[in-house]
Amino acid sequence: MSYDLRVWGRKPGDLSACLSAKRGWTEHDGTWTLEKRSWQIVVTTAQSVEPEDVPPGAAELLPGVSVLVELSLEPVSAWLGARLKLRSIARSIAAEFAGLVEDPQRGSLALPRGEVRYEKPKPEKRFSVVELSWWFMESPLRTEGGLSEFLSILARHLPEAVPRRYGLWEPPEYKTDRTGIDALVSFMAKNRDAVFYPSRPVLGFSLSDRGESKSPTRNFRSNRFSLQVEVSALQQPGWEQALRGLWRDVSSFLRPFYGDVRVLSGYIRRFSFVMRDKKTQEHPVRASCWRGIPSTPALAFVLGPPYSQLWQVADAVRDGDLAFVEHPQWSRCEPLDLVVPADLAQRWDPSWVKSETGGYTVNWCDEYPATWPFSPGE
């Protein structure tokens, strides 16, 4: 029998940096061994893992865990110094892979000294966010167990996205850590429009869920969900992986006709509040007022019926009737180099203009494109 430890990492690392030959390590076919007279430590090569493979506690401590390194000490009865050596090596590997150490025997998880889930950036006068948005018609949130499954997806990939406070007005009166997740589910089922406070680096949680009710074509509205995350999170280990996983799984759950990921600049922080002004970049679509596919490029987008049939994008990754198109590296914040078909695109991009009544307003697109794929009554 052996005493085992696991290191769950957020980024690729170099095991040879921790297990050098000068320290007595030997490597053979991806397995590293440190042999002593009465005991040995074996370290396996790093392997990729899926989100469902990661222990729930690990996902809560660190985002985007995607790598596993396993260590074992043989025999399990080896002297205390050998076990301390095993833990020291595990901590070094965890630091190399920006991860944490799991002790299955104790049922414990430990972060290396100085490792944090999210390092808050230095205050700036203005900053950018990455916004993930989905527009959909039939709402799975209204099905039995739908809201619970939805919140479980958020918690699995990005616990900060689960509202910590909620209510009908500002400031929201309920706190999730006091009421419990079931009370949050019940509140969301009864209230279609409410105020939700997520946790940093998630700054915005917006849900407009009309269920399956329809609006006249002249005033078309869909269901919409969006999250805003500080763009600085993309530069930290594991966060891009976590956001990509969230993006895919929420898309698969909501089955949107369109969704996108884009960087928006010019936001202002005032204490704990996030504010906007004329210099703040708005999303091209005004909330749930869908008026065609935005023509300005995004980091990623997903097409569902009917758009996935009307626009066949080369190199799109298919998931049933959904088509995903993504920049290979979100952290570079570079939009895709694609042109939306003119007949499907919004007729214009909104911008700030002078108002006839004084001051300024946004000239949101209120006309429909040449090809409007929704039938009257939707």
C-alpha cells in the first residue's frame, strides 16, 4: 500500500523543474522516482482532466483546474521524514502548476503559500470587462429543476457567478449564505426581473426571463442572460479555462439562437459600484431587444436555430444544432476576423448621439434586418 497525494493544477508546468536528477530523481516513460533504502516516492506525468473530474472543493478554491499530477509514497508505513518529503514535493509541484494539493487520506485540500483564487488588480480610473451574453426563446429555466441545474452549472465553473445577494430593488435584501440556495431558486422562479449581486471578479449578473411568452414582431423581445467579468481575470491562471467551460456549458443548457463573448471598455469603479458614462462601450444589442446579429466582431459567438442554418460558418465547432466560433486565446482580447452576412446583421451599430430633448442618448438599433427568421407572434 502507498500514501497518495494529488496535485490539481491550472496551467501546464515542467516537472523536471521540481524533480531534478541532482536531487536523486530518475525518469522513465513519464514516471519520476526517488528511491531510498526503505521507501520511494513515485510521481506520474501530468494529465489533462475535465471539469467533472475535479473534486468540488478544488473547483471552489481555484478556477479552471485542468491538470492532475499524482504522487505516492511506498510503503504507507514509511517513516515520518519520508511523508514530510512527499508533502514538500507536492507543494513544489502545486506552485509550478499554479494548483493545490489534495490528501485523499485526510480528505483535505491545501493551497501553496501565497496562492490565491483571484488577485485583484490595482485600481484604475477606467477598466474593461469581458461580457458573456445569450439570447434564447424557449426557456429551460422554466422547466422542472431547470433553475437548480442552471445555478449548478455556474457553481461548477465559476462560483462567483452565483448571486451572493438578491432582491427586487437596490440594495438587494437577501443574502444567499443566509437563506440558502433553495431560497434563491424559489425567488428566481417567482420573479422574472430582479437585482442580483455576484462576487468579484464577476461584476454583473443580468437575467431577463420571459419564459415562453411571445411579443409582437414590431416589438420583438427574447430571453437574455449575461455575465460581466473583470477582463484582468483572463490574464490569471485558470480563469480563461473556467470562462470557456462556463461559456460552453451554459450555451448547451440555454440552447440560444445567438450568444457572444466580447470585451467592453471604459467602465468606472466607485467604491463597490460599477458605473458607466458616455465613454463606456455598450454591447451592440440593447438587452433583450434583439434586432439581428451584431456586425462588430466578438471574441467568440454561438449560433443556434434558426441562425445556425442560415449562416454556415467555416471551421465552426458543432454541438448538435449549435455552432461555436471562438478565438483560440481569449486572453489576447482580439476579436474574430469574420463578417456577418449583411441580410442577418443589425442595420447599424449603436453610439452616443445628442438627444432632441437635450443631453445625450444611445441610438439603439430599432429596425429589423432584411432576413428576419422569427415568425410573426414571436
